[in-house]
Amino acid sequence: MPQHLAVVLTFSFSLFITCTFVFVISGAYLLMFKIKQANQLYQHPYLREKNFNQFSISIRLTIILDYFLRTLFSRTNLWFAKNANQLLSHVDPKEIPMSVRWPIVGLWGSCMIGLVAMLTLWAALIMGSK
């Protein structure tokens, strides 16, 4: 196995494991301690219909993804960030306290970075097996 491939494997595996830990810690903290406050601050339109806990887990994570997209990509009108920005146009992300923002960004940010790390890991494994 070439030397640079071993470095890529090590780095991508370490990054993937780190993202997994960040996902679990941020998600647990958010869902146990901060989700009620986040829902009150962001006031997602779906929550007018039902309580947050009455939705299925996929809808709950979609609501949190909208919070993430509004927080990080508040001026973007591209693809799925556009929908989140339209749904949450009444929210100024700069006014949301950092104690609510960091678990949301940690949860979905680690998912995005972990996905890239996992794809890199698989690509390096496939290239190393030849």
C-alpha cells in the first residue's frame, strides 16, 4: 500500500470516528436539554400542527435540519436551504443563543463532514485493495 494511502486511511477513519462522537454528544445534549428552547426560539411552522414529540423521528430530524440550514446558510437561496430559509424567514440566526446553536450545528455538521469522511475512507479502502 502506498504511503499516502495509509495517511488518507488513518485520517479519514479518525475523522469519521470523531464525527460519530460529536454527533452522539450533540444529539443527546440537544434532545435532552435544549430542544424545547430551540423550538420556542425558531418557531418552526410544522410545530403549529403538532407537538414536537408527536412527530416521527424523521420529521423531528428534518425540523432540526431546517434549524441547521437557517443557522449556517441564512442568505442562501439554493436547493434545500431555500426551503428552510423560507419556512424560518421570521428567525434571525444571530439572535439565537450559542447554547442552542452549537448542538444543532454539531449534530448536522458532524453528519455532513462524517459523510465525506466515510466516502473518502471507502474510496481509500477500494484503492488500497487493488
